[in-house]
Amino acid sequence: MNSGKIRGKVWKYGDNVNTDVIFPGRYLHLVDPREMAKHAMEHLDPNFVKNMKKGDVIVAGRNFGCGSSREQAAICLKYAGISAIVAESFARIFYRNAINSGLPILVCSVLPDKVEQGQILEIDFEAGEIYTGKEKIRVPGLPEHIMQIIKDGGIIPHIRKQRG
Amino acid sequence: MSEKILSRTSGREAEAGDIVDARVDIAMSHDNAVLVSKVFKEIGVEKVWDKEKIVILFDHRVPANTVETAKGHKKVREFVKAQGIKNFYNIRVGVCHQVLSELGHVRPGELIVGTDSHTTTHGAFGTFSTGIGVSDMAAVWATGNLWLRVPETIKMTVEGGFPEKVMSKDLILHIIGEVKSDGANYKAVEFSGPTIDEMSIASRMTITNMSMEMGAKAALIAPDEKTLEYIKKRSKREFHPVSSDTDAEYECEYVFDVIDLEPQVACPHSVDNVKVIDEVEGITIDQAVLGSCTNGRLEDLEVAAKILDGKRISIDVRMIVIPSSWEVYLEAMNLGILKTFIEAGAIIVNAGCGPCLGAHEGILAAGERCIASTNRNFQGRMGDTKSEVYLASPATVASSALMGEITDPRG
């Protein structure tokens, strides 16, 4: 993500989307993120991987990413091409894993009620705004150093950049 | 307690809401050490910060179930050798959250991080123990530190004596059913009260282990004589236990009384979908799993064995017993408990995570139902997405295996 702006189709899910359905346990031996991406959301939505496009956005309810600490859940979504996740709330380990993987995430309690599966959404991270096509919603942006980690592509590229 | 531990490890007075840079005392990884080491190498630091503070063992897929897993294990062994990591246990010990304290790596007052969400288990010994992802762990391996936000604490007081055949698993399932899967999100939960005091270490570990399923960052029980007796047998190192001040501030408090607690069952497909046993009695099952970091200890096997002693499980049920460590396995063997299970028609598998996460040793086909003493029942967790997992106590699992359907262990 370079400009701090994204535009993509909405994949809408409910509450408590857990990391087992995002990235099933039988694939935990995989080490290549592109292989991981092939199984993203497999136990929740078998249509996801074949129908999603790079740049799409996930909009979800409460407690997204709950359950196992598997970072593969964040990695597979990023490598599948998801450009951001907006949820009412996130489980804590997934929240950290998403940032560390360079996957933008935003907390917004009102958005799920205002969007439909398949519609287009625009997010401006710098301005802290989400545009649904009907209205602009202000959201608290991420702290600057976290945005920088995401812009750098994740915690490791960020650390390497800092070390010079 | 969380404030005290995170203050000590960050070298500053910290309160709930503060962000600290904390010094890690123990960093634990299992099969996913292969990913941690991959990320660690990308950082570009040559050596881990402290080869005595890292603990690595394999438990999720042991012995290696596929060529891919075998490759991963091999890479970890090579890494461990190159780094001189002292505490590497290969496939020899059992489930990480059981063996960490058995092997003397848990000491009250310390900060433990693990690349596994059920790292909260070790809070039963008065530690601040929390799960992190592989990238955070790679950063710990490189620097020895991790930034953490000091959580607010929820106090849960438990009173009353458990009725016959009702266990700590029933209590924590009931709690999760009440507060829901995000009820303790980002928070530390402190358990106290006469019921907790009375509990064995094993029962306390079930409570702190399952606290993850209400979103807890950490779950703590203040160390007492029982804790100190256990720890001192296994760790020779000095430690500094902490407990909360009497005027400590909590975000909120819950009080639970177990005197009338009935066996509880978490129904598909979420851990907070908890029902009282009489609402689910009679549902037929195909598989029963007794084991895991939640309920695979000697106490759990003993309760189940007592129910199955001299009897045969239903012909239509596959019962899989998984002692959570080789220490537990050996003790169960010496006490004749394993014989009881085998004679009842159950099978015993090696200490490890087994089917809990859907890796191997008991996968479910579409349409099959399992009752398990494990910790998660998300859709497809133990096999096909059209299979179902019910979570319960070891007593309920054993009684259900006997009858071939979900059964109240109280009779």
C-alpha cells in the first residue's frame, strides 16, 4: 500500500470469524505464503479464493481473528490479495499479527451495517475515512508508527529498514 | 499482578493502559519454530538473544505426519544446533503447555511468551503468560524484548464446593458461556476465592488454559503453597512471586458459585455456545477424545478411568486417549490407568496435540460428531467442515463414550 488509499470489493462476514476457519489446522505445516494464500478462508467460504480479486476488502463484525495465534491467518489473507480488514473489533493476537504482516486493519463499529457483500469500498488511511458510495465515515486512524510498519510491508521489512 | 510483573520486566512502574518494552523470561515455540526461525533469519541478527531462555519442542504433529512436517522439524533441529539452544526437546516430552512447567521453565512472577494462544495456561502458576505470533517471537529471539500494553484486569471470584463429577472444565465453560468469546478481550483475568484455593494445580491449569477462549490476554492465579511446592520440585532457580494488593483496582468483578454447577457442554461451532448437559443429552457421538493441554493430565485420566473401570465403551465409539506428556503417560501406565482404557475399548496415542487441531490421530469425516476434552470446536477444527465437536469435561467425555451418546456423568 503506497498512497494510503485503497479501493476494493467488500467480502462481508459476521462475528467471531476465527483463525481455524481462516486458515485450517491441516495446512499449518506450509511455509510458503503463496501456498498459504490458496487456503484462505477455506472453512468459512469455499468461494473466497476463487472469486476474490487483489485489492478486495473484508468487512466483519466483532472479534475478527479469534482463536489460535497462527500468524498464517493474517499472512494468507494478505497474500491472497486482501488490501484491508475493517471490523467492529479484533482479537488481540490477530491484530498484532496483521500489523506485523503488513496487512492494514481498522476498527469501525458502524461499517458492517452500512455495506453489502460485493459492493465497492474506498478507504483513506491517512485521512481516516471510509467511503461507502453513499456516505463518508470517519474512523480513528492507526498510530503513525503502526501505519509506517504496514507501509513498509510488515515488522521485518520495517526493522531491516531501520537497521539500514 | 499483571502490573507488577510487567513493571518488573520493563524496569518502570507500569499501570493498566501503559505500553511497556518488557524483557521476556521464557520464550516457547513448538512445530511453528520453523516459521519463527525463517522470520528470525530475515531480521539479519546472527545469534538469538539468550540461548537459555528459549524453549522449543514438537507437539502439534508428532511424530512427523507428512514429508512437509518432517522437513520443518529437520530445519528446526538444524537451527537449534547452530544456535546452541539449550532447551530443545524434539518429540520426546509432550504437549508444550503441559511440559513447560514439568520441565522447570515456569516460575511465579515471570513473563512467558509462546507462539501458541494457550500460553495463558502458565498463569496458573502466577506468571504473566501470553500468546504471540511468529513475527513477534522472531523479534523476541533477536532482542529479548517485546512491547506489550499492560491490560486492565477482570477479577473472577469462585466460591462453593464442586458437586460430584463436576470439574473445573465445567466451571470455565460456564464462565465462557456467560461472558462470551470476546468477554475478556485484551484483558488479564485473575481467578481467586476458596474454590480456586481448593483446586489442584491440574484443575487450575484447565481454567487458565481455557481463558484464552474468552479472549483473555493473560489469566492469573496467585501462587500459594501448592504452587510453590510444585515449582520448587522442578526449578532450582530463584524467583519472585507476586500477588495482587488488597486494594488493587479491577475493571470489573464477577462472582461464581459452583455449589449447583451442572456439567456443561460447548456445542458446535463456538466455545461460547455453552449449554447445560440436560439440553444435549442423548446426542449420538462417533468419537470421544480425552487429552490436550486443557485436560490431558493425570487427574483427568484418573476421573475418566474410574468411570470406565471394568466396563466397555459403546461399540460405535472410537475413544482416543492422549496423555498430555510422557511423564503423565508413565504415571498412568504405572497406576494401571492405561490398562483400564485399553480394556474398555479405547486406544491410547502418543503424548501430543493429536486430533485437537485437526492435524492427525483422529480426524472426523462429514457427518461425524466428537465429544472432546479439548479447547476449541470451531467448524472443521477436527476434520471435515460438516463434522461437529462438542467440548466437555473428562468425566462427561468418558460417560459419553460409554453410552455412545452425550451423557451426564452424574448418572
